[in-house]
Amino acid sequence: MGEDQEWMTVRKAAEWSGYNADYLRDLISQEKIVAVKEEGRWKVSRQSVLAYKQAAEEQGDKRWGPKDN
């Protein structure tokens, strides 16, 4: 894994970002966020999730943004 990136599990990324974990897995399969599989678990790049989140917010389409709980 890249040393210059912060990696987190999908569950932690979901808690941090507000996105549903299944949605993050969909983004991984669509290669919209950077992820690696380590010991059978996906780890996502915090920076890529943040970049995706910012792009969604800039588009103004709230369907793609994180959900308020």
C-alpha cells in the first residue's frame, strides 16, 4: 500500500464519510475510489473517498452525497 495515503476499512470509511458501506463497495467495484484487498478485507484510501465526496458535493446532486443519520 502507498505510504503517502491513509488507509481504512470500509466500515471505518463508512462511519467517517457518512456513506453506506455497501455503497462504498460499489464505488470500489466501479473503480471510483482507490482500494486494496488486504487479508481478505478491502481497505480504502481516505484521500480518494474525500475526493469523491467533494466532487459529489460540487455537482450539487445530493443523491450521491453522504446520508445524514
